[in-house]
Amino acid sequence: MKRKYSTEERRSMILKALHEEGKVLISNLVETFGVSEVSIRKDLAILEERKLLVRVKGGAIILHSTADYDDLSIQHKKLIHSREKQMLGKFAASLIEENATILIDSGTTMMEIAKNLDGFRHLTILTNALDIAITLNKYDRFDVIVLGGNMRSVSYSTVGMLAEYALKNFYCDKLFLGVDSASIRDGLSTPNIEEANLNQAMIASAKEVIAVFDSSKFGRRSFAHIASLEDIDTIVTDSGIPDDFKEYIQSIGIKLHIVDI
């Protein structure tokens, strides 16, 4: 017969397993503690509220701080809010016109845009994301330009003066911008200052700036400022957007697309 643990004992052991393994699965926790899946999901929800982990499909991954969440590796980020990212990427791709010149930022949500371009015959696409460039290569019919610079292994992206300088030679119809944090007062931000500088250069080179991010990014602030919300033309997010953000975005004239998840 399995020992019965108190709720706090169980949650403490979940955190211990996370620190040792980096990830826990709901199915394993149910078997370990002999409790229902509902109880385990509640445990994970409470621990996520305390900023101690991030829930992903089928379990959770470790989280030490908000900064860690912002600058997680691509492998971890793609597990977080994956359904939302897929649907947001598909919708964002529908905003592109044939023969357009577009700029795609790095990130897992941006990757979902790249995966949904089958309906186009010709596009010119600039990106600083090496993984996105490889995905775009499968289409053959697109002109793909990869920005140079120093590679960030955590995001498979390039940053730095070389990438910023390259953007001065291009003018794009649309920029699809990935966002780590969005605040009414502080605008858009990211944990990496070089990434913020490059994002600013991207914004300057685009006729229309489209920020695409899931609703978990609202109400957060990271280390490096990218832009004020007023600098963004269009936002694509999901139906979890808080009411105060929705009202503010609409009040300042930003075009808002809410994708129902």
C-alpha cells in the first residue's frame, strides 16, 4: 500500500524531482503518489502560480525565476502553450500577401508562421533565426535572406552589429515580431539586450509591425526594452488576453486580432 503524503509533502517532492530531472510527467506523478490526475494538475497549477515551474503538455518543466522563463531554450519554449502558438502562427500567416517582402523574428511562435506558408508562390523573407531559415528552405520558391551576426545558441538566432547593419539595406512590408513580455506601462521587452537592439532595428525597417504572442506574455516585464506598445501596428494573440490590455490596445488604435483557442 502506497504511503499517503500531505499536499505540501507531495508538492515539495514534485519540486525535488524537477530539480533532479528538469521535467515531470503527470502520469508518473499519479502512479508515484497514488492520487488522481485532477489532484496532480491542481498541484502543478499552484506551483506555477508560485513561479516555481511551468506547466507543459503532459507535465511540467523547472522554473527558477521569471528571467529563466523568458530565456528558456528553444527545446523548452516549444513545449509551453504549444497549441496557442500553432493557432497564432497559422492565423498570422494569413496576414501575408503574395510577393511580399517580410521579416520574421526568431522564436517558437515565429516558427509556426514559417510552417504555414504552403499557399504562397513567391515571397522574399528575411530572418535572423537559423532554424526558421532551414524550415523555409523546404519551399524552394522563396527568396530567403539570413541576417549575419553572433549566434545565440539558446534561440538559434543571430544578434549583434552585423545583423543590425544588414537591416539598414532592406525595407520590408511586414515584420512578424516575437514577444517575451508585454506591459501597458513598459511596452515590449526581452531578457537579452542584443536581441532588443536587433528587434528595434527590425521595427525601423518595416512598414507594418505585427507582434504575435500568446496571452501569457501580458503583464510581464523583462530586462531590455524593445518598444512601446504605440510602436506596434498589429497584435495577434489568443482569447486569454486580459480585459484591461484589450481595452488599452484598442484605445490607442492598434489593430487587434484575437484567435479563439
